[in-house]
Amino acid sequence: MRICVLGGDGYCGWAAALYLSRAGHEVAIVDNFLRRQWDFELGVQTLTPIQPLADRIRVWQELTGKSIELFIGDVADYDFLSSMFEDFQPDTVVHFAEQRSAPYSMIDRKHAVFTQVNNVVGTLNVLFAIKEFKPDCHLIKLGTMGEYGTPNIDIEEGYIQIEHNGRTDLLPFPKQPGSFYHLSKVHDSHNMMFACKIWGLRATDLNQGVVYGTVTDETSLDEALINRFDYDDVFGTVLNRFCVQAVTGHPLTVYGKGGQTRGFLDIRDTVRCIELACLNPAKAGECRVFNQFTEQFSVLELARMVEAASRKMGLHVDVDHLPDPRVEAEQHYYNAKHSKLLDLGLQPHYLNDSLLDSLMNIAVKYQDRVDTSVFLPQVNWRNARNRRSKLQAAAAIAALESKS
């Protein structure tokens, strides 16, 4: 299968590209390196050292003998995207090429507008390119469980049977997004459903939970292939942040009461889910939705798990409750269905089995790279003019100047 991974230099995209290449597919990566630029903008860096993409691909080819084609450009540029489609002729497009951070989208007006334009226009371009150049191509698009919010009913996989005034219909599950980023994903979902309906395209919307882990069989082959481990307050995940805080002796920063509950999955399950979607494509005219996660945890439950794992390593960990910078329910009902990928053959990895190997040990190995100044939240949902990025960039520049 010819598979194009949009955003293949990012966290999920890199792991997926290597996994699919090793499985024998012809893989192309499309990227414009924006994810790396955001690190410079915010004055942060991933815990793990990431090599230039060309070097990563070269090492992969030397180790495995498998080539990965590289297209450098912006999905939001339709001329570039058209050229890539005509050249590579993908059977499947795996779309990770979006701004993925809720806090980033809430910094100020500029970041909110950028997030929505980048994400929505990019996905629209992909839909039009498929229609124009490869109408039978299967689009696998990374969505988010955050589209649903936290309703007081069970969350179905994309659609819900509704009975109203004696009539029934199957409708998209109601969306209650919690940031301008999550809203951009809702717009993507609606545009995909519409394109499949009017043009007969085939698409799979993967509403993914929070992904954790740095290690896959492929990234473990060489240090140059290592994946990102983001722990800062904008792009980092809560679980990554807790693990880094634990190994550096910093209290675990729980927002509010810590009852916020979400779905989680191992990066090894992410890449397997992508493969399952590739091998079992949607039908023509179908926009299907898979809820892509394996377990549900509250923030406080994660803190207690990291606390227990730390004790096994001889570390003492405290837990601090901070005012929640987000506008969200801190305690709520949460029960999301996630059976479709299991039905296709997913065999999950579980957090209790991999917390030390996939997270804590990585945090210990690279703890000399930790910047403790990025632990505390500096983007507040209630403030439409956060100065987080400028302040952090200024601090990073000052730190570099002092070293020189």
C-alpha cells in the first residue's frame, strides 16, 4: 500500500511512518517543520534529543534497507499538496499535520486564528486533493476525544441514535469542545462527513485520547530514531509532566480537584490502530468514527500511579493542587465507548504495565535536559491575551546568553 503520512516529523506521525514502513508499505512523509518552530517560539524543547528529519530517515534506511520518501511543504498550500498527490499517488493518507495543542490555541487571538485556519484549511485541501487526484484514496484523519467534551451520558463512537417526537435518526454525537483547538477538530469532522456525502470519498475519523510513551519497536533501533517526549505546559501531556516532575523532585501539579477524566493509550497502540484502519478501509461515501483509546483515568488517578511508580524507584513524590487554568468540569461523569478498533484486532498495552519502561525510565535517562520553568501553567482560558510564548522565548534567550 502507498501511504502518505502528513505531519510525519511529529510525535504520532514519526512513530506511525516507521511502523508502516517496517510493515512493508511504501511510505512518504510530508512535513513543513512547524512543530520544531513552535519549540523555538515557546522557548522549550522536548526531553529527548530529536535529530533533523533527513538524518532520521537516513538512519532508518541504513538500518532497515527501507526507504521513506520526503516531501517538504505545507498542507495548507494547495499547489504543493497537489504536486505531492500527483507525484506519490497515495492509496491512503494519514493526516497528522495539524496544530495539536489546546493551550497553544488559547494563548491569544493570533494563536486561536492560526490554529483554526491551519487545521481547517489544511484538511479541506486534503479533501479537495483526494477528490481531484485520487478519489478512491482512503483518508485517515486524527481527531480527538476532546470533540465530545464531558457529557452526562455515555459517549458513542461518532454517531448516536436519536428518537424525537416519535421519529428516529442516526446523527453525529453532540460536540462540546473545550478550546479553539478542539473546535477546529469539530469543523474538520463536519467537513469530512460532508465531503464523503457529496463526493463519495472514504474517510476514517480517529477520535484519539491522550497518547503516552516514547518507545516503539522501531524507535528503539537507534538513538537517532527516538521520538518526542513533551512535558511543558503547552504541548506536554499531563502524564509526561508528572513523570518528569517526579524524577526531578518537583511536586506533581494537579489542576483543580483532579477529577478530569480522559481516555489514554500507548503510542504502540496508536500505530497499530493506524495500521488497522489502513488495512480495513472505509467504504466509498462512508465517514466512520473510531474512538481511539484503551483506558480511562482521572488526572488525580494518574498522579497516584506516578507516585506509586516513583516509590518503586526510591523517589519521594508530593502532589500539589493548583487553580485550574482551563474552563472545564473538575469532576464529571465520563464513559466513552471504544470497541470498534478492538473488534478489528487491537491488542492493547496498558499503562500499569509500561509506566516505568515507557515513561519513568526515559525521564530518568534524560533528566539533565529538564527545564523546570515550564512545569507551571501560564496560559489561562479566561484571559484572551496571555503572553506565555513571548515570556518563555525571552527567558530562553536570556538563558542562552548567560551561558555564552
